[in-house]
Amino acid sequence: MDFANSLLQLVSNLWGLASKPLGYICNLKDNVEALGKATGDLEAVSGDVKETVEREEREGGVRRTNQVENWLCKVQEFEGGVDQVLEEARECDRIKCFSRCLPQNCWPSYKLGKRVDRLLNEARELQGKKREFSNFTSPLPSPAILAIPMAKTVGLDISLNEVWKWLADEKKTGMFGLYGMGGVGKTTLMKQINNELLCTNLKFDVVIWVVVSKQVNEDNIRDVVRKGLNIKDEIWDGWSQNHRVHHLLNILAEKKFVLLIDDVWARLDLYEIGVLPPSPKNGSKVVFTTRSKQVCHQMGANETCEVSCLKPEEALTLFEKNIGKSLENCDDDIQRLAKDIAKECKGLPLALITVGRAMAGREHPHEWHYALTTLRDKPHQLSGMEEVYHILEFSYNSLSDSIIKFCFLYCCLFPEDYLIDSHDLIELWIGEGLLGDTDDVYNMRKSGEYVLGSLKMACLLESETVIKLGLQFVKIKMHDVIRDMATWIARDHGKKNKLLVIEREEDMSTKGMSKWGEAEKVSLWGKWILNIHQAPLGCSQLRTLIVRETKVSVLPGGFFESMAACLMVLDLSNNNNITSFPEGICNLISLQYLNLSRTGIRELPKEISNLTRLQWLLLNNTRKFLIFKGAIASLPLNVFSSWESSLENEEEVVEELGRMQGLTDLSIKVNKSSSALKIFQSFQRCIRRVGIKNCEGLTHIPISHSLKGSSNFSHLEVLNFVNCRMLVKMEINQGIGQAPNCYCFPSLVEVIVSDCGFWTCLGSCTLRNSRAWGSTSVIRWRK
């Protein structure tokens, strides 16, 4: 019995050992069929997975997960192995023995069956793995630098090289400010910088591009920065603002980054946003663009660069690029007109692009001629130009107050490409009342300088250095497109003729003069205006009239009649052909500012006393001796200037000026000793420029300077002594026993002494070496 049990147990154990190998052989056919079906199912599933993954990847922003990538590779490898096994199984099926239950050769069948069984299990396992996938793809991490699509640039190489040199220099860190007028190409330059960083390895961990714009939204800026740092939405949304700033600072502290900030309008506190200020320690850098040079300083830029307009040849290249074809293939007239149109844009890329696109496809020279005429006379009517003006208008709207805005628009009264003398401009501003009450003219001049500085820093005005007679003079200039934009604004966006600038005599026709009816300011300029044949009618709103640098000799009768009640500013300067005082000026009852400088006018009539509101009277550099026929003491003048002009009845005029209580600014040249002595004795509070010339009997000038009288000579800026051969002394007394211990002439900037007998005694000091001369910057001494 025990033997039988043992035998049964042995048989059972042997069968257990043999059943699995026999199963590989006996179940081979069934297993092959099951493997074929499982393989087909797996192929279908993997095909679906692959199609889904590829579609999501094409849509962008994601990539297949590592799990899915590994699974697809295993499925591909599996399918390759299955094909071979199934082919062997079909071959084996054809040569079986034992009533087709067992093959003739069991060992190969055993090995085949074992492989089929393993593959079948592997297919089931792969299908099971697929069910474990929650997602087939995951979001791509943001690259360190995102390329920004852009066309090939023109004319930005110099600015790009300057910024690139700074970026590549590891010793330089901090901030770089790019400034320039609207539409000059600052954003295009920044895009080029971004894309160059993408192509060149400067070893920055991350480059982040941020657009700020006029209405600053710090949350949006932080959001852009965090996306550049790959901070996930779900994490970001769970942080408070303070936590966001804290985490951004901590993350950026560990990175060497470049932050490109475009379109900055006011100082941006990077620390408040969460951006660690760049320093030598972190090696990071910030580059920003702005329309205001002042913003560069407010941001603490270590280096700045002005992005300037294009040179003529670059401008033509950009213009040609935007009309869509080479000018070489165009009609000769079109080539010439195209160059003139590009020239009118004065190198401003925004204007060149806009006008170029407007001219694309224009084949007839008449179309080009019309465009050129429109661009010169009514540029806002040319297709696309109003949009250009709206873009540039942002700079105007960003000006800090209405005074600066009015002063800016006033510059439109000067012709295109005109080099404006800053002193003339500021005096016109003051005369117009734009800078406040004219009683404090000296403070207003300072205010005017501040306004000029603000407009230049806003890139709405430009400085240009002019060399004349070996001396340098800084003039003010307005870019033509900026000027067109300002004129458009001043005319209520092109709807009214509130402001007229006339440079051609044909514009003085009856039709042209009819526009004066709604004008508030009119200026006539240039040598092409030879005559004014008729008086304007209905000028009831005209407050300002400027007639400068013309060939006009006589104004027609009744010229001022229709503007008599309203005209406040009249500038007839630089008209050499005008030799007589124009009839009708004395009837301008509202006139406050009258400039007759550099004319041939000799006599001022007694009726000038009718100008009971006149505060400015300028008679500089007149070609003939001026004769005052009437008393001027009754005029409420704040400013009187006859600089470099000779007065026929000089002593009477000086006497009259001495009786003016409101006079605060006097510039005068005298030839008589009595006049010279009176000026230094009686005009100490208001004298600004004084010239003593050809005074034969003048031997010395005594000046009593009180230490308590802070207004004594406090405004004197220019002091000239010419051909006074007997003048040997200018003595300044500050009281008994008092030596000069303070500046007697604190505002003095120029002293010229020529052909005089000076051996000057200023207390114990000489003319050349005395604290009495204040901050004098020009001293010319000729004997």
C-alpha cells in the first residue's frame, strides 16, 4: 500500500514536471491563435495611442510622456519578435505526426511553444500597462529663450553692436536703456537682441521678454516672468502676491538671467515685481526700451543708447522693401518720386513702412506724385498715416502736464527742418503766457529750460549743434513726422485750421487767406514770400501772428484790422525789407508781445502808447538808429530789449525806461556817458544785458553794491565794454571798510572788454580775478 502511494506520488510529480513542457507542445496551436489575436489587439491599441500622441504633439506645447515612449518602443520591439514566431508556427503546423496531435520533432516544437507562451504573456502585460496611463502627453518646459518671428532689419546694426558688446562683457552688469522717439525701431531692435541670444551661447540660464506698455500691470509682468521660469499654473495660483514676489526673487537669485523689458513709460520697481536687481554677483542683465531719456536715468541704467532714425540710404532700402519690389524695375519718374517720398519720412522706420505699404502696387507716376504732394501738404490724409500719428501721440499724452503739451504744440509754428533758437522759443512761450505770469520773467526762463529739457528727454525735440564764426550754438529741431503729428493734434486731429504755417506766396491767395478765419495761430516764413497783397478778413480768433524771414517790405492797408481786438503776440523779426512801422499795430489793443528785431524800422510812432497791455518790446539788431517819437514810459513793459541797436534819442529813452515801475528785464546798448552811468545807478534790479560802446567821456563807473540789497545786479548776464578808451576804472563799493566778500554779479556769464583803458580796481581785486564777477564763463579781454 505504501509502495502504491509512493508510486502515485512519483507519477504525480513526474506529470507535474512534464505537463508544462507537454502543454507547450500540445497547446501550441491554440496558443498561436491566441497570440495572433492578442498581437492584433495590441497593434490596434498602440496605433490609437500613437495617433493621439502625434496629434497632440503637432498641436504644440506638449510631448509624449516617458512611460508612453517606453511602452511604444516595447510594443514595436514585441511586434517584430511576434512576426518571426508566428511564421515558424505556421511552418511547424504543416509537419505534425501522431494523428496530428504531436509534431514529428518534439524539441523544436517545445522551444517554439515556450516562446509563444512567453510572447502571449508579454502581450497581455503590455495591454495591462496601457490601462495604467493617465495621460499620453505632458506640457513641454519653456525653452530658455523663445524665438520671436520678425523680418530682416535695416539700419539697426550700430545699436545692436553696442548692446551686444555690453551683454557679452561679463564684467558689465546692471541695466542698459535704449531710448528714442516712437516708431524709430526700439522694439524691432529688442526682438533682434532676443533672437541673437537664441543663436549665441552667452551662458545665460534664461532670457525673459516682457512688454510693459503705458498702463503698467505688475501682475501681468510677474505672470510673464514666472512662465519664463516654468512655474506651473496650479502652484502659482496657490500663492498670494507676497509669496509670488518672494519665490520669484529666490528663483532668480539662483539664475543668471537676461530680462528684456519693452516699452517702459515710467520708472519700474523691479524688486516690487519680484526681479532681483542685476549685480556682479548674479551676472544677470536687464535691457529695456523707452521713449524717454529721463526714464533711463530714473531706472538707474548703467549705460544708455539712443536709437536714431535711419540714414538716407537705409531709409530708401526699408521703403523699397515695403513697396514690395525693387525700384530699379520701376519707371524713372517713379524712382525719383519714391526717393522724394522716402526723404519726406526723414528716416523714421514707422513712417517708411506705413507709406511704403500704402504705395505697394502703385504703377502710375501720377499716383506717386499725388502721394508726395499729400505727404507734404496734408500728411494725415495719406493712407495709414493717421495710425502712425496715433502711435506717436502716446508720447504727447505721456507729457506730465498741460503746460509742456502747449509748449510742444507751439513748436509747430516753426517751419519744417527749422533750427530753432532756444532763447527765442522760450521768449515766445513767455510772451504767449504759456509759462505763467510775465512779472517773473527770469523764473519763467528757467521754467522754459525745464520744459525744453522735458521735451528733449521725451524724444519729441532734438538738439543740433551749429558752428558759426568758430563758435558752437545749440539749436532745437523737431523731426518732420513728429511735427506733422503735432500739427495734426493742434488742428483737432486734422479737423480744423486752428494753426497755419505758410511758406509759399501762393498760399496767400484769396482761398488761402480764407482759412485765417478759424485760425488761432498763423506764421509766415521764408524768402519765397515776397509780397502780401491783401488783408485777411474775419480773424476774430487770431491770437498769434508770426511773420519772419520774408522778403515782404510793406503790409497792406488794414492788414491788422480784423484782428485788432484779439491779437496778443506779433513777431515781425528778421524782415530786413520792412523799413517803416506797419500801420495798424498801434490799434492792437490786446497786444502783449511785439518783436521788431532785425528789421529796417527806424521810427516808433507816438501812438505806440496806445498798446496799454504791451509787456514785451523787442528791438534787437535793427539796422538803423531807432527814434522814439512818443513817450514809452506809459507802457506796462516787463521786458524791453534794444540789444545791438542804436538809439537816436538815447538819453530820453533811458530816462523813460527809468520811470517804468514794472520793468524787470532790460537789455540795452548805449553810447553816452550819462546813459551808462544811469544804467549802473538806477537799473540794478532789472538790467540783464548792457553794452557800453564808443563812450568817449566815460572815465570810470562807480557802483554802490549793498550787501543787504540781494536784487542788485542779480540778473546781469552780459557786460560789454567796447572802444571806451578813457574808461580806466570800474569801482565797486560795498560800504566803508567792506571788501567784496560776495558775488556782486552772480548771474554774469559773459564779459567782453575791447579797446578800453581799464586798469580795473574792484576793492582790492582786478577785473580778471575777482569774486565779484560771479560764475562768468566767457571773458574776452582785448586792448
